[in-house]
Amino acid sequence: MKVLYVGNLPFTATEGEIRGLYEQFGTVNSVKIINDRETGKSRGFCFVEMDDDAALKAIEGTNGKDMGGRNLRVNEAREKTEGSGGGGGGGGGGDRRRNFSRDR
């Protein structure tokens, strides 16, 4: 299973539109559009989870592709490591899902 970082999305892109684009390459297991915490509006990127072979084809087929007047930036997401990313408090517990970041 691979997780793709899809950047430079139109801010109006929906999960259905993204899923439709990536289903051309194989089964899409999940789409997670990242929204701003304060406004709830899209931040212009998402993560798409697909099987390995389909994900590689999807990267080749959609990186640089025009979507809503914007050229998508697509690559394999990298798991966040300890100490990476923005601020935020410690502690917490609770949600233990994997965190991914865009390739810089």
C-alpha cells in the first residue's frame, strides 16, 4: 500500500473528483483532503492511498496534469518522523493513525 501526496489541488476539488481521477489507475482505498483547522476550507492538497503498482502508475499519469487550471504535484508521501512538522502540544494519546507529509 502506498500513500500519494497530491499538491496544488484546486481549492474546490471534491473527494469524488479526486477519487475519479485516481481510479483510472487502480483501486483507491482512501482520499483525505486536508482542510484548514480554522476555516474548514481546503488547503490545496490531499493524500490518496492505493495499491503499490497502481500508485506508481498514478504518479506517472497525474504529476503535472492540469486539474481546474492548476498543475498537480504528485509524489509518494513520506511518513512523518519524530520532531518533524509544525508546532502543537505534546501528549494526547488517542488517534494513532500514520501521519504523512509532502515530499519537499
